[in-house]
Amino acid sequence: MRVAMYYNNRDVRLEELPKPKIGPSELLVKVMASGICGSDVLEWYRIKRAPRVLGHEITGEIVEVGNGVKHCKVGDRVFVSHHVPCGACRYCRDGQHTVCETLRTTNFDPGGFAEYVRVPKINVEHGTYLLPDEISFEDGTFIEPLACAVRGQRIANVKSGHTMLVIGSGIAGLLHIKLARARGVEKIIATDINENRLKAAKRFGADAVIKAKEDVPAKLRQLNENRPADRVIVCTGALLAITQALQSVDKGGTILFFAPTEPGVEVTLPFNEIWFKCATLTTSYAAAPKDIKEAIELIRTRKVSVGDLITHRLGLAETGLGFKLVADAKESLKVIIEPQR
């Protein structure tokens, strides 16, 4: 079968691998659509395991079913989660599924930028969801990233009456904007360094936008009745963004750090100021099963529309172009790979 083999962001090659063979309790899924995630182009994160087939935002059709699989059959349209928790460890029992050690080690074989993937037993049991008729294969690739936003806003305790500042209007920031708008957040203000993404933020629900190189805390006050934001969602690991977030949260507010810095980066924290503000600083990584189920329902009911975020649809042989588009972060929002093309 054909796969797109990742070596680095500028070197993604169309290669051949044997079609995976499934065992008992496993599935073989024909990949119909696979989104390129922003994390796919974080070279410091990905390149240490190269060469490999990436791609984890997938939808497809089941073509083979192993003995013992009960809840799905050949021909079913599915979304498959690559990372799944065990559901039994102390972290899972405490509701902290995304720090479960099992979740960090699970995946499908070989990756979503391939014509077929083998879904291991644990992913079949805890991470395979029937795709509702109302959700296309393309829209289904947003289930995982939207679920991550769902979890993040749940952790940050986002409420309808809040003012929200979204720092970074890439695809993660735009999903946060759409989700916050669906939840009735009172005012949403977004930032970015890219003019096209600022326009996208306005188009998809932000009430106002701020250029990231401006004095964001001061501009925020001008736009928000001389008040900082109740919730700040940081969708970039840039140090300037982190500093702006710390200066932009209101008393009793919360900052959600939704993206990592590179390893080894240290951040100076104005601890006394944060302490007196009674502000909460928190983080969010990945999504739990409950978040995935909520994301599916939000997309199914069109409470959060996602198809309008797609700017590029490419065949498997064009995956290298897709990586370039996402890494350059200029003209693209969401790039979808269709491996059967």
C-alpha cells in the first residue's frame, strides 16, 4: 500500500509498505480522510522518531474485522482515536485520562497518512466510534482536535458570561472560538501575527481581533470596558504569547495553556501578581473519551461547523505539500489528506 513517510517537514516521501495484517479483536480500516495537525509539523517533537508515518486525525471505512469484534462490522464508517486510556489506572479513576501511561503508548499501525491502518484491540475497544450519517469523512477529521478543545474549555471552566481572549488563531484557536461561540461566551477577542488568520478569526466568531505585535493587554482593555479577560486560551508556545497571557487575565480568571514550548524553555512568572489576582494557570493535553463523544455530537448537530475551516484537500502523493502549507502557516487553515486519491 502507499504511505506518506515523514523524514522532516520538507521531506515527506510517497513510499510503499505492506498492507497491515490484523489479528483477533483488531480492525483494518481504509483511510478516507486524515487531517494534518499542528503537532505533526513540530519537528522537535516528531523528528526524533523519523522516519515514520504520521497522521492521527482519521476517518475511514472498516474493510476487515478480526474475531471477537462485536460492536462494528465491515462497511461501517468510523472515526478512530489514536491515543486511548486504560480506564483503570489511578489517573483514569481520577478523571485524568490524558496523563494515563497507556494513552501515551497507544496508536494505530502505521499512521493516518496511509491507505490502510490496523487498529489494535485496545483502540477497537476504547477508541473506535461509528461515524454518524450527518458527518462526512472530511468533517470527521475534526473530531479529535475539537475534542481537545472541549476538554480544554471544560478544564478552564468556560462559562457563557465570560470574556475570552484567544492567543493564536491557527486551527486550534479557531476551534476554540467556534466552540466558545456555540457555548454562548459573551465576548471573544483573538490575536495572531498573521493577517489572514485574524480575518479568519473574525469570520468564524471573534468579536474583535488584535495584532499579536501590538500591546495586547492594553488593546484588550480598550475592547473590553477597561477590563482584562476572564479566560485566556493560549494556542501557541511563543514566549511573547505566554507573557501577554499573564498580563491579560482578570482577577479570579483562568489561563489555559493549550500548546507547549520547545523542551528546556523556561518562563518567568510574576508570581506575586498572579497570587494577588487569585488567577488559575492550567494546561490541557489531548482528549478523553467523554470529550470525543461530545465533539461528535457538536459536529453532528452542526452546533460547531467545521467544514468551512478546510482550505486544502490533497491526495496522498501531495502530503509533502500539505506539510509545507501547515509548517509555513500562511495560506492554510486545515489541510486534509485523502489517501484513496
